[in-house]
Amino acid sequence: MKNMLSKYKHAIPLLIYGIIYMAWFGHLEKTVTSHYRIIHVALDDHIPFCEIFVIPYMLWFAYVAVVVMYFFFRDKDDYFRTCTFLFTGMTVFLLVSTLWPNGHHLRPYVMPRDNVFTHLVAALYKADTPTNLWPSIHVYNSIGCHIAVMKSRHLQNHKGIRIGSFILCISIIMSTMFIKQHSAFDVLTAFIMATVMYGVVYRSDMLLHFYHSLQNRHKRKPEIS
């Protein structure tokens, strides 16, 4: 049991952050309901509502979970990079939503069609308010997961996985606008934030060296005098 806890102790930050994030986000969803800044750009008016994109939108939850869990068991360095990338963007999102409450009025008042996909969108609308949107975490985390897949040395020869990740990533990004969950502005700012974080996490070894120094410090045994 002790060996098991030691082997998977890197799950602790993930669990702690998950609890903090869900509690913080839940609070925002309950409190940001009427007084918020409206996000809208001209491009939003030219993007049609396309309910079938609810499928990739919902696949996002599995996409992020599978990528994080893969690196959790496969490669601690990639796991650290992925979590650092995702958690930083998610924290920025929470701070922005707290300091500058935001939302949009893009959702259709009446579904233009009646089918299984519009029913799924309607259910999604009921579960998720049109607030706390900027920048889009659906977009940011999708980019982060795809970068993690592309940068992984374990997946560099798995062309099918890399192509599948790219297709799913692009589909999720498009879905945020086609089912009117996000403004194009949310998507653009998520790309900008992801670009900045890519430079911090993947173009510099500073964070990884810091992570290794912490690991070595924990492994170092006290000297016996």
C-alpha cells in the first residue's frame, strides 16, 4: 500500500486542483447571472448554428481526461507539462471570470430544428449558463491536449493517434462557435493564451528542471551521523 501511494503521489496535485476548480467554477455559475460584460464580435453574426457539433463539444470531456490519464501512467514529465499547461490556463480563466464577469447573448431563443442533436444542445444549455466564457477553456484545453500528444516521444510514431487528436481538437474548437457556446473572441483569446503558455511550458526547460529538483529533494535520504 505504501509503495502504491508513493508510486502515484503525483495524483495529489491533480485531485486538489480539481476540487478547487470545480468549487470555484460552481460558485461563479451561481453568482454571475445578470450583471456581466457582453462578449460579441461581428464574426459571431456570420457563424450559423449547427447542432451536430454538440458531439465533438461533449467529447472534449473524454479527450482531456484520456490525455491526462495517459501521461499520468506513461510519462511523469509529460504529465507535469500537460497539467502545468492546463491548470495555468484554467486558473487564468477563473480569475478573469471573477474580476471581469462576462457572458453572451448568442444562443438561439428557439431551436431551428427538432432532432436528437438539438435536444442535446438544449440539455447542455440548461446545465451550462451563457456566462463565464472568456477565454474558452474548451478551446484552450483542446489545444493543450493536442500539443501534449504531438510533443510526446511515446506517441511520435503513432500517426493515427496524432491525426485523430488533431481532427478532434479542431472539431471541438469549431463546436464552441457552431453551437453558440462561445464568441469568436473567446476562441481567439484562448489561442493567444495557449501560444504564450506553449513558450513557457515547452520552449523552456526551466519549469521541468524545477520539477526534477523537487523530485530529487524528496528522494534524497537524510544522512546518518
